[in-house]
Amino acid sequence: MTKIDIISGFLGAGKTTLIKKLLAEAFQGEKLVLIENEFGEISIDGGFLKESGVQISEMSSGCICCSLVGDFNKALKDVAAQFHPDRILIEPSGVGKLSDVIVAVENTAAEAPELKLNSFVTVADASKVKVYMKNFGEFYNNQIESAGTIVLSRTQKLNREKLEAAVSLLREKNPEAAILTTPWDDLDGKTILSAIEKVSLADELLAKMRAEHEAEEAEHAHHHHEHEGEHGEREHHHEHGDHEAHEEHGTHEHHHDHGEHHHDHECDDPSCSCHHHHHHADEVFTSWGRETPKAFTQAGVEKILSALDSGEYGKILRAKGIVNGEDGNWIEFDYVPEEHEVRSGHPDYTGRLCVIGAELKEDKLSQLFGL
């Protein structure tokens, strides 16, 4: 299987710099082909790329988007057949429509099952978002709207207010994409790749909750076996919990999850279901998440997490995040009911946070986090 990644962006946005960083830090050990299009652009420094073991396929038939129908399709298949790479990076010229390139790759992949469109990224100069939207409307907006991930360059040149303003302009055009707002020098290429390949915090949290639940089930079965004498009493509690699960689904789930975090005692509280009955985490719960370059203080985050215990925001089981701190350091937090941890963390591609629970009040959560 060959993954295909498209890295688009206007001239001067920093595509080449980003590609070099990913080659050096994220794609090491992969057999990789770069298809670049030198239409009006300075060709990537061939010496650098040869050292990285990258084959350059120069497409000299002008702008990729001008020759999509036949040549592009053929070039892509030829590259795959000749090199059998793990990954093909396509760097279209800065003036094309990203949506055209995506369609061209999808059409080729439909004919060549070994090819898979993996990601489509737009690199955008954070300081030029407003002026480019105004001056290059259709082409610029197409690159923004079509992107799976938007990688902002030169964010260190903007103050936080201007950065947030640029992000909100991008969000209007593309509500779904991950938007990378952290200066690249602060990030490892692998962190950038995780943003491009989009593992969401909600997915991470749900996977963790499932794993913990499975461990609990196994531990519970083990205890059950050890305490045969208590069998009758346990069944009684179990039925009580089951009844409550039907009556108050969300509360039951809340008890279940809260119990998960106390591995050291056997649960004798009749209001707890002892983990016998619960639905898979991703069936019952909803998740609310946001990405933001907004800066927080540790004390502010503590206050927000304490407020989640009030019940005013829904029945909250978990929250997790990593956000910018006002002092320039990053703040990481984890929350389970009645307990939370706030600590300093490593830079992520942008500040992001996620809340999982039942009956979440999303508007109130937005207000609480000031988003």
C-alpha cells in the first residue's frame, strides 16, 4: 500500500520547509517519492533530497492542475509501479485548486488499488490569511476549504489576538480541519504528522476508556473467582445496579467510570454496578472538543475542571487537554469525576481539549473554557 499525501499552499507559504522537516523527522525509514511541480517555483534543492534517498519526479508539463486528466494519472501510476514507495508526497504548484488535485488522486487510486489518498494539507502563512482571502478569493479559499489539515507558518510573528483572528477566518471556511498554530521550531515532525493524520483527543480518550474497562472486566472476573463465598451478595448488588442502569442511564455510567479509577478496593456500594452492565463507551457518550491557540493559566484550568464537577455542564466522565499557557509554557490536564491533574506539558500542534460524558451542555462548556 502506498500512502499519498498532498501538500498544497500558496507560493512562499513554506511548503518546501515543511516537507524538509517531515522528511528529516517524520518519514525516516520510509521509501518515499516526491512529485513536485516546478511551475513558477524554485525546484527543491536536489542535493538535499538525494541525500534523503528521495527520487524526484519533475513534472515539466506545466501546472499539475492544467494536465490532470491524462498525464497526472499516468505519472502517479508510473511512480507507483517503478518505485513501490511507502509514501508519495505531491507538492502541487501554488496556483492550483486543491480540490482538483484531490479528485485527480482519488480517480487514480480508484484504478490502482495499491494507492491510497492519505492526507491533503494546506500550508498557509498566518500573517497573510486576511489579505489573501480578499485578493485571491476563489483559489485561496479552495485550498483552505478543501484541506484536511491547515498548517500555519510564521505564527511566531503574530500576537495571540491576531493569531486567533486568523484562525477564526479559517474556521469559517473550514470548520473540520485540524489547524496547526504552534511555531514549527517548537514541534517535532512526528507531532505535525499526527495532526496531518488526525488522531483526535476524543479517539484517544475513548480507546483508553475501552482498554481500562477491559482490564476492569478481567480483574473483576478474577475477583469473582476468588470470592466464591460472596457470590449471593454480589449478585444482589449486581441486580440493584442493573435496575439503576435502566432508571438513570447517565448516572449509572458516571458511577461506572468513577469506579474505574479506584482499582484498589472491591466495590460494595449498591449504587455501583460493579462493572457488570455498561455499554461500549462510544455508543452512549458524546464528546465535545475544541482546538484553539487561546492561552490559559494553571489556576484558570484548575477552576474550570473543578466547575465540571458541578453537574451544570452534563454528566462528565473524562476531560483531557493540552493548551497554551500565558507564560509561554504548555499546560496539560486530565479530569475524572472529583479528581483532576494539571501539569506542564510539551507543545502540541495547537491547543486542544476534549470532554466526554452524557447529556453534555455544549454551549455552557464553550463559555466555561472561554471559546
